[in-house]
Amino acid sequence: MANIGFIGLGIMGTPMAANLIQGGHTLATFTHGKTAQSLLDAGAKALPNATEVAKASDIVIIMVPDTPDVEAVLFGENGVAAGLSKGKIVIDMSSISPVATKEFAKKINALGCEYLDAPVSGGEVGAKAASLTIMIGGSQAAFDQCKPIFELMGKNITLVGGNGDGQTTKVANQIIVALTIEAVGEALVLASKAGADPAKVRQALMGGFASSRILEVHGERMVKRTFDPGFRINLHQKDLNLALTTARQLGMSLPSTAVAQELFNACVAHGGAGWDHSGMVRALEILANHEIGQ
């Protein structure tokens, strides 16, 4: 049993934290707003700031939206760094800049602590089911120590390389996810506008080479018009921005990623920042002047 701190209890963080408690660990928490009553009832302790969480914990997990949020949690007023002592481990499970991650890790290492960047894929469904894919950058020793904790939250757990490599892998993941959502959306809009039943088209495609987890889950969302997040479009925009920024830094082009980002931008322009990212299909529907299932 470990003393774990968890900072950031949103759509993803709350079920991830619940799985850690269920696994027998003690949990100290801090989040904007209030720690969910279900976590408190399960034994979590809400503390007033990130520094106090770090003081109370051997391992501190961070799950917040973006790079500036992680920096503030780590090094801002009442941040994690102020509560660390030698030998503790910081795990950032947010999806943020690989370049910034390397700098954050150096600062935490200078305090005598280990740092793992461990972004996840799988969305709210995966967080609840403890089936997340977890891509990790950091030392082998820290990974080995924390692997049993990762196993309470995920299934596909990989140490990719050093600090920053986990975040680079997540950027690559988000490119594939966005482009696959776009492909599924195009296919279903085309099928529907041509007069075919999009639900039956999806069912048929699930048995062929076009089958994918995104066709299964997000295709169903498109057909059933259920765009409650899941994973919000504005968060996926942030991830694609990381991809495009990294590409510029490397002097390369990601043309299809740029198109996907523009489709997300169109959704946001129509009030869709908070839609599930499967809602990208709505931008395609506007271009086609046709809604799936009409």
C-alpha cells in the first residue's frame, strides 16, 4: 500500500483516483472545486493545496488539462515542488508539451525526486474501466516501482523511453485518433447522404478491415447523436496544437493533422468546444449540408 497524492479530479481523474483507492492505496487529493463525495466516502482525504498533497504522499499524480496547468501545479504558489522531499516520485498523467516536460523533469530531479510523464489514452470509458493505455517516459527504476499503480488504472502500459518520450507518444496517439475520427465521420456522412442506413453501414464495417475502436465507439456516437464528453474537443485541439507546434520545431509538415484541427476549429465556432471529439462529424455535416440519419 502506498500513500498517493492525486491532483486534478475531472472527468478522467476522478475514476482513476477511485481505482487507486479500490486497489488499497491511501489517497490525498487536491482539485479545483471539490473532491467528489464518492471519493471522500471511499476514504480519500481532501487537502487545501498541492504542497500539502506532496508532503502527505510518496507518489504524486497530476491530471490537469494543459502545460501551463502542470507548471502551476508543480512550481506555482503552494505547488508540489515545495512539498517534496528526497526519494518521492512525481507522475504527470496530463497530456502536455514534450519539450516542457523535459524541463519540468530536470527541476524535479534536482530535488532528489523521480519524474515520470505518463499520459493516457482511452477516455472516460477507459478511466472508469481501468483499461487506459499508459505511455511513459522516465527511468526504469521509477517505472518498475510505479508499475503496480499504473496497473490499477490501465492495461497497455509501456515505458517508451526517457522523460518527454511518453508525451511524444501521446501526441502521436492524438494524431491517429483525430484522423480516424475524421475518416469515420466522412464515411458515415457519405453513406447517409447516399441513402444508406448509417447504423447498418457501421455494423457492416465493424466486420471488415475498416474496423477500429473509433468506428465502434465514436461511430456509434455519431449515429446516435450523443456528443456529451468523453473527451472534449477543446482538449483535443490542445493536443493537436502540440503536434503541429512540435512539427514546426522539427521542420516538418503534418498536413492531415492541420485539416483535423481546422475541423475542430469549425466545431468550436458553432459552440462545440465542450462536445465530445466525435462531434467533429458535425463540421463535416455542415460541409455536406446533411446530418447523419436525416
